[in-house]
Amino acid sequence: MGDRLPRFRAVLPWLGLFLTAALSLPPLLFEQPPVEPVSAFASAPLAAAAKAVVLLAMLGAIGVAVGAVRAEDRGAVCIAALLGLLAALLAACHWFLIDRIGVVADWQRTMYFDILNHRREAPHQFRPLPYGFARTLEHITGDWTFACVAYRWFFTYWFLWGCYRFARVWHSEGRSLLTLVPVAVLYPLSICFYWGQLTDPLSHALFVLALLCTVRDRTCLLAASLALGILAKETVVLMVPVYWCCYWRGGLRPLLKTAALGAVCAAAFLAVRLPFGWRPGYANINGTEQLMIFDNLGVGPAHYHAAAPIWLNYVAPALFVLPFVPFLVYGWRRVDPRLKMMCVTLTPLLLLSNLCFGWMYEARNYMPLLPLLATAALAGLPGRHPTVRPGSPGGA
């Protein structure tokens, strides 16, 4: 049994990605417009049973992951319960601040069916994977609202779980839980000034899985997570140069791996765009006619209408990065080299991406930085930190 457990744990991320794809892709591939809302079940007990099945399946997936790490995390069950509760609180926060507003709920529903009917503008049309997953849940339960809420809770949980597992590469259980504090504190700010599209929970969960795969040097699993991640939000492509920066000293082999990762990302990027008539140079990458640098900096005439005052373009990224800097400076010499490299590459790349193709006040785009910066900040504090063995299955 002891010999089988590491192999079982190594297979679990593959299984999770496969199930995510299996539940997300069929509606996107096989449902032809016009796509209409799924009719509600005529029987209330049958509707309740369908929702119970969905929730039990989600809890079962969580239970399998918990069982795989109980050998090294004695408190894994309690931690999973804590993360599930935190995910529910964050989903409730999202509902209170965003979803309960009538005009926003109508916009969310319109966005959902516009994407499934292939009539949404860039970039949202090119990020269909979360909508495919929610659509499958809608087919199972006959309830669009339940499908969206269940989706948001489920992948918010996996984002939190990924943050914790990433920190566990270096830290004890207690210390690793501390990295979730900035996630919980900054989450309300992260969802301000947007209308609740489904993209982020799945995108963030796949992003943190890519962080784990990078530090473990699990290239094939990283490629799979990037391929699905591109279908949720193309920003995850930034992990390709981050991977090379972590391993470039290895010579030709890391360079070839990086090229392969880039090819996988390019294939996924084109696969979700070319069928809709997208061509290189048309509407740029993110649906903008030109880079948004000057609009974000508040320099020159405005080309786009911002939903927030210009000072938030400076304050939002500062709140997600600067609080960690004193801790990083204090303990930089004690931080694992790969963790260092990920900090100094991903942080500026993600900020630059948002500067060029998004709004700097859209703080939800900085959420993938939190597990990385929080883990590195804690690693700088005195204490015993384990050495990361490339290719080790644990943690991913």
C-alpha cells in the first residue's frame, strides 16, 4: 500500500483535469445554437435529488483528494472542512456584493447564453470552459442559479486547496493556513468593479495548479493544466516563461520543455478562437483595438470608459503586492531559489499583462499572485523548510 500511494497521488491531478474537461467540453462541442435555458424539473423531490447528487459528487471529489494527503497532513479532514467553509463564505460574499443586484444578475444570464450561442464579443467568447461546466450542472439540475453557485463554490474551494498545497511544499500545516489570510482579506476588493462573469474560479484554480506543477517540474501535467487554463482565461500562458526562468540553468532540456509548453498554449489559444473568425492582429488579444497602457496610467485622452477612478489603478495592484515586500526583503536569502524566481518573474509579468490588456483596478486578476507571494513571505521567516524534490508527486 505504501508503494501505491505516491503513484495514486500522482494520478489524481490528471483525473481532476480529465473530469473538468469531460464535464465542461460536451456542451461547448455538441450543443448547437440556439441554446436555451434548461427546463426546471416538474417534480420538486426530483429537483432536490439532482442537486443533492451534484453536491455529493463534489464532496466526493474533495474527499478523494483529502484521503490522498492524510498520511502527511494529519489534520487534512479538518483543513478541508475549513476550506469548504471559507469557500462558502467567499461565494456568499460574491452573492451579497454582486449577484443579488437585479441588473447584474440579468447581465450574468445574458452573458452565459451569449457565450453558449457564440454571439459574445471578445475576450469573453474565448473563455468558454467555465460556462461549459456550469451548463452541464444546469442540465443535471434544471436550475441555472444553482449551477452557477455550485460551480463558483466548487472551484473557489479548489483554488483555496491549491493555495494551501502550494504552501505545504515548504511549510507546516499551521503556517500554510496563514497564506489563506490575505486571500480571505483581499477577496472582497478583488470582486469590486466587475459584474460576476464565471471565468475566475476555474481560471484561478488552474493557475495555482500550474504553480504547483512548475515547482515540482511536472511538465506534462503543467501542459495539461495550461491547455485547460487557456480555455478559461489566457493569462495563464504567463507560466510558460516562468517555467523556463525556474529551470534555464539545466541547458537545452528545459528550453525544449518550454517550447513544448508554448506550443500547447498556442494550440489551445487558436483552437478556441479560429472557429469564431479570429485572426492575428484583429481586435488584438483581449478584444481591445490598442494597448490600454495610457488609459490605465491616466495619461492622454481616454480611449475606453473606466468603471473606477484612476487612482484605483495604482492602489489595487499595490494592495496585492506591497504588503509582502518587507517580509520578502527580510528573508530573501532563506527563500527557495525556484520560489524566488517565480516571484520575480510572474509578479511583473502579471502586472504588465493587466496594464496592457485589462484595467489595473480589476484586482481579481491579481489573485493568483497571493499564494505565491504569501508562501515566499513566510519562507523568509526563520524556521525549518523542506527541500523541494523535482518531480515529487506530493503537493500537486
